[in-house]
Amino acid sequence: MTITFTDAAIEQLSTEDDVAFQLNPSLGGCSIGADWITFKALPSKEAQTGEKLVETNYKPVVLGVKHESFFKEDMIIDYSSKRNAYMLKSKSEILSSRLPLEK
């Protein structure tokens, strides 16, 4: 799996002191798709049991192993200044167009 931060996302995140991020989908009742996805800043880059650390072109991203199949092979984290929000997308779809950064 590859996760790429766009230049716009890197510029927006460059003021953050955190060393890693976490993407975690909250699956719906039938586990078909995600109700929402959290994007969280982390003070350390150590993956816990049941998590996977993915290196990126910026800072590493932690994914829950059980949720890895939810994400596409090549993911992009972008930032939209018009929406003042991060976006999680692949080349074929947008998984979240308003991805707030949680601390």
C-alpha cells in the first residue's frame, strides 16, 4: 500500500509537531463501506498490536490491519483550501472530502 501526501497537504501539516498520523474508518453496521474516517495526529510513530505503519512521502501513517482492505492500493491525502479540509482519495474515488485532523 502506498499513501502520498500532496504538496498542499504537506504545506498545511508542516506546522504540526506530531510525528505520524492515523487513518481509521468507522465501519457501518453491515461493514459495507465506512460511515466516517478519522484522521488523527500522533505524537509517536509506533504501531500498536493490530496496526500497520505505512511509510509515505511525508510522515508515516498508522492503519488498523483489519481495516486495511477498506483502503485502495494507492491512497492520496490532499488539502482543499476552499473547503478548509483534508481529503482522502485514490485515483478512482474520493473516500472522504472533509477529513478533519484530530489531535
